[in-house]
Amino acid sequence: MGKPTGFLEVERQDRKYAPVAERVTNWREFTQEPGAETVSKQASRCMDCGIPFCHSGCPVNNLIPDWNDLVYKDDWQAAIERLHQTNNFPEVTGRICPAPCEAACTLNIDDVPVTIKSIEGEIADRAFREGWIKPQCAPRGTGKRIAIVGSGPAGLACAQQLARMGHAPTVFEKSDRIGGLLRYGIPDFKLDKSVIDRRMEQMEVEGVIFRTNMEVGVTVSVERLLDDYHVLVLAGGAEQPRDLPVPGRELGGVHFAMDFLSQQNKRNAGDAEERAAAGGTISAHGKHVVVIGGGDTGSDCIGTSFRQGAASVTQLEILPQPPLHENKALTWPNWPMKLRTSSSQEEGAEREFSVVTTAFVGESGQVQALQCARTEMVSGPDGRMTIQPVAGTEFEIKADLVLLAMGFLGPRKAGAVDSSQVELTPQGNVKAAMTDYRTSGDRIFACGDMRRGQSLVVWAIREGRDCAEAVDAFLAAEQKAEPVLARSA
């Protein structure tokens, strides 16, 4: 390493946020970048630890110590080249990844891990500012056309890799803009959409074709794509939201989180209200909002609600409150279960743990309150722990708007999945092994959340890249076999 004693001399200093009172007044990103000099000092903290446990925490296989060392030595251009060897979109992961690599960092044993996520984001943003990121066009084309369903991180990573291999990928997106969950699921204050647009420009020059408002299985059939393309890749994500089928679910004002989040992103993109909210406007303005679900999607609903002018926001989590600190001897270098507070939760949300919603209550078809109860973990007859309401702990929460953010159950079946008739796992995901990403359908591959279920952006990028390698190997083997078949005939 460039500075073996850096972790002893430099204290951890991560990115700061704009004050709450300021940032909730707009939709802009509010992270305050520390600057190149500070980032370089933070990179010097990367230890010569022998075994880089950060690698075990990074699904996309980032060469973290390598580019930390290059940043410390002020060789930023080499750093972005090293970063791009494993990660197509470090400007995205540097913003929204939960950074399991930092949990696995050796310095996290003392709760002061290297600021890997911040360094990664600064490398990517500086590379764009300096003009170092340019299209990487294949010198020759193979003539092989690949149709990719879905333009989230898995589909985009797969498409970019295939284009650089010389193939001709076309990305089909059912929405009106490219980006999938990155575009319409993540608020602008966490990921400005210009970040996606500038990457799209690079990919188009590299040979990726984008087709919006094209829902496979509806607008265009799977059969047609298999007729026109050599391979079909299913990368549509895990979009089926978990519902809450309790009394009163039909009341107005109870919505899935993604319906709420996508509307605001469309407004921010300049869409007129009737287009942004084609199914009816969902607004938190002046309302008492209850978010059911304690994960990242629920956190995004909190931040969006405050920016819309909510009167109050309460977040309910069915699980018990995690401990403030993990037992490092038991958990490190794995991702620990501990209490985390997101930037949106810091903006004023009330958080309730061990709470189950038993009914929605309302008048004239509109929700007004939630009936809830406290929960406890109980061992069932088979020894498994289950969550049960505790008798006598019932209470009510006022609610004008309820947002269901309880995770996702896998891909939507209507459309591409049903039309392709591929085999599914018992969990409802598209069945395909990580060894070759091939489904039960002829010439049909699958990757990302559509294959593995709800997961992280880094897993989506990793699977998109690996799937591209598998498709390339399949096409190469197919081409080798063609002359043999011709001679046999």
C-alpha cells in the first residue's frame, strides 16, 4: 500500500449531508462532496491487511484496495479504469449501494471502516467531469442480436458488456424512460436522473439500442423476439409488491410504495400531472402518513413524503428493534443486523418496531386510521420462530395516507414471464443457474432480481455482467457447431 500507516494517522471522515431544513425543500441530491484532497486522505486509510475482506462483502467483485491506493497516489484516471474492470456503473453504486464492503472492512472491527462508497462515487464523478469516460466500441461486430427485457441495472450492465463484445443488444423497457428501478423507484434526492442519462449516451454510441414503451408479452411477443434475435435475456427485476390483505385494504389512501415513488419521479422529470399520475394522484401534502415496512423503499417513501409537505410520517416495522451495536466476534465480516438510521429517517420520522397492522379503518371509502398490535417472536411446533400479535396490546394510529413498502415477491408474472413459459423456482423467480444463466426456454437467459429475487444493485450489476459472459459463450459455441452441422448435412 502507498501509506501503510494511513489508518493510524487519518481519522474516518465520510460525506456530510445538507441540513434537514434545507434539503427537504427541494428534490436535489443533498450529499456534500468532501473534495479530492479529503478523499485521497481517506483512501490512505486502506490497510495492508493481507486478506482484503472487503472483497468478500462486494458482490460486484470491486478491486477495492487497488483503486484506494491509486486515489491516494493521485492517479485518478488509473483508478476509474480499475473500477470499471468490475463495475459498469460506479457512479450509481457510489450513491445508493448500502456498502456491504464497508461492513467487511478490517477497520470495521473498530467501527471505523474505510469510506469505500464515498471514494468510489468520487472516482466516478471526477472521471465524468474530466472527460475520461468515453465509449468503448468493439472494433468488429459479430452480427448476433440479443433482446434484453428490462432496463434496470442488470439489463443495462448486460447490454453494455454485450455491445463491447461486438454483439448487437436491444433493451426493451415497458416504461416511457430507460432505467427501471433506478429511474422510477429511487427518488431524485438520492440519485439524480442525469446520472443515468449520461451513461445512456455512452451506451448508445457503443451500439446499445433502447426501445421504450415496449412491454414484452404485451406490446411485442416473446415469439417475435425469438424470431428476430439470437438470444433473449430476461432482466425485468422483482416488481411484484408484497400486499397486506387485512380488513379495509380496499379503502382509498392505501397504496403500494412504488406507485407513490414513481409518480413523484415523473413529476420531477417534467411530466404533466395527468401523465405522472395516470391512475390518480397520490400526495402526502398535509397528511398523516404511515409507511409500513422498515427497509430502503420505506425510507424513500419517508423522504418523499416530507418533501411533499406531510404533516407527520410514522414508519412501522413488524420485526423487533435491532441492537445498536453488533457483536463483531459473531458477525464480522458479514453484514450485521443492527439499528441503522437512514438520511430520510433523520428528517423527522417516528419509527415503531414490533408492530403488526391488523386492519385499516376509514369513512366514506377513505382510510383514516390503522388498527395495530405489538408483536413477539414465538417458537412454533416445528421449532421455527414466528411473529404473533400480543393480546391486549392493540392500539390505533391516525393515517390519511398509507404506503405499503414491505418488499417484493419476485417478478411480475403477466407479460414476459408468462409468455416465455420458462420454469420458475418455488419462490416464483425465473429458474436459471449462476453457472450459465440459462432458463428452461430455448435461447432464453435470465439475470438480476428476476432470477434471484429482491436484492441489491451490486448483485444486479454482477449478474448482468456474468449473464453477458454466458450469452457470449453460448453464441461462440453455437457458431463453432454450425460448420460441423453443415458438413454433416
